[in-house]
Amino acid sequence: MSEKEAPGKLAHAKGAQKSAKSITKKAAKKAAARPSPRADKADGESAVLAKIAAMLEPYRAMGERLHAIIKASAPALSKQGSARS
């Protein structure tokens, strides 16, 4: 490689590094804009209860029983039973 080619390749590498930094900054901004999974917990349960309420009667009863079983079996899935919230 000649000495004349090296500066051009170095400049290209610096440009790529700046581009990677800008992409990383954009990704960080996008991640900060997203709500955390913990913020959705109460909304998630109310959405499930709303879907169960909209079901026809035989399915609604089954949905309510399943919801109660799941809450009792896995309390970490509900906001009230979670030690981390």
C-alpha cells in the first residue's frame, strides 16, 4: 500500500466510526422513548379482564377461572404479587 492511499482509508474509517456513533445515539433515544415492561403491568391485566368480559358466557366463565388459577400459581406475573415492583 502506498503512503497516498493510507490517509484516504483512515478518513473513511473515521467517517464510519462517526456513523456508528450516530446510529448508537439514535438507538438509545428510541429505547428511552419506549415505556418499560413494568409500566404496562396494570394495563396488561385490565386488558385481559376486558377481553374476558367480552367473551360469550361459557368462555367467559372458563377465562375467569383460568385467570384466577394463573394469578394464584404465578403471583410474580401480577403487579400486586410481585416483589420487584
